[in-house]
Amino acid sequence: MIIFETIQEAHDRIRPYIHRTAVLTNQTINDRAGADLFFKCENFQKIGAFKARGGLNAVLQVAQNREGEAITTHSSGNHAQAVAFAARQVGMPAYIVMPRTAPQVKKEAVLGYGAEVIECEPTLEAREAGVREVMARTGAVLVHPFDDDRVIAGQATAAKELIEDAGEDRPFDVILAPVGGGGLLSGTALTTHYMSPTTRVIAGEPEGAADAILSFQSGRVEKAPYINTIADGLMTSLSERTLAIIRSHVADILTVSDAEIIGAMRLVWERMKIVIEPSSAVPLAVVLKHKDRFAGQKIGIIITGGNVDLGKLPF
């Protein structure tokens, strides 16, 4: 069970290795949304994404507890980079199973951190089979992208910083995060529950990978009706672990189209002058789509990452 002390300990553990990322505002976007938005910019994080937090918290503990001689995981990109980066910090080899369709910029980053990339077909079954083969061959320890309490506790530290830096004088009405496998959303919901219990946590999800909203409604892990979205970091389904936390502590999940995601992404690039990837734009797209629901409120948004292929921008 992840209690607040678990999150505090994770923060203390990873603090020497991460950036305390900026919280930015933008008046033009506030005017367009009709609300006060505070962006936690994890695109400025080590490896360019919040995933560094969970990867480090897990890998540092694997090394400290001498659980194995190597690390493995499967990921389409940002968690892959996080685990490769964390393994390099502790001097352990890392074997990363990545779908062949993962953005080349993310594969190159993983290789740049000294990890080995094993390509597979772009299905969860192929990813999991690849990891099992690596574990059997190398004895590596699996650091799952989201179905792991140590990873969730690490991801929870982003919301902890957001609340500490911008939510203590006047609490947030809402904190929004995107949802894929649910590691960030679970951690965000737990941190908010402990630190700012009057704040609601709402998730944003692409229409083209809408499994979490179905799982949230039914109470069991569901598959998306179809997978077709520009938000490549949000294509994974929830786990039983993340679904349980989300159903306990998340107020709602709202979906947006790819056109709405691209519009929000472009708005951030143009007005905030920062590079964000499509998955990061999903929460802002939710606010812009549902202006009446969020009007006049103080809203925290976690910008999850900035690892985008600059040769394939959608605008």
C-alpha cells in the first residue's frame, strides 16, 4: 500500500537525480480556457519526461536491495528512457523491449543511455513475451511501466512538487493528468488525496485509446474498442493495481479527439514557447473542450513530456 510516507521516501530517494521542474502559467491560455491554469513542466525533466521519477525510484531500490544483476522493461518510449537512464546511474545493464513502431527519437535516446534495445511487434503480448525472454536469458529484474508500487510512488512526486510550489496558498480545484497505463494518474491521485483532499483529480484520455474510461465505468480492466491516436504514450491499458487506485481517488475521465489534442499541443508550442509531445496536450485539450465545467477554477496540469519527433510534427 502506498501511504504518504512512501511518496515522501521516494522523493527523498530520487531528488539527487531529478530536476524540480518549473510550474508555468500563460495568460493567453488562461483567457482562452476561462480558468487559471498551472502547468507542471515535466518536459524539462531528465530524459524529457516525468517517467524518470518512477524509473529511478524502482531501479535505485532494485540496486540497493541487490534484487538482480540487470534491469528490463517494455515501453514505447519514455519509460524505456527512464529505466535506461536509471540503470546507468547505478551501473547496471538494461534490456529494453520496444515496439518497432516506437518513435525513432526515443529508441536513439535509450541507446544513448547505454541500454540494449530489443524490438518487437506493437502489441502488449509481444512486449510481454520479449521481457520474459530477456528475464530467462539474463536474469534481469522487471521494472514494469506502471503496474509497480515503486514506479507509482515515484510518479506521485510530480504532483507533490506541483502542490508544494503552486497549491498551498490557494488549493487547486482540479489537477489533471493524462492516462495510459495509469501509473502517473494513480500517483497523482494518491498525492492529491493525501496533500490536498478538497482537490478533484480528473484524467484526460484520447478517443483513439479509450480503455481507461470504460474500465473506470465497469470496474474491470477493459480493452479500448480501437487504437488509433497521435498520443503514442497513452496506448496502454490499465492494470488491476492502477484501476483500483483510480476508481478510489479519481473523480472522472474525459476523452478528446486527435484534432483537439493537436490543437492544444499547437497552442502550447505557440504561446508558451515550449516543446511538448501529443500525450502531454491531452489534459489541456480536456479543459478547452469542457470550458463550462472548469470555468473560473484553479487547475493544475501535468505536462508529461517533450520527446517528440521534430521531423513529424502534426502541424
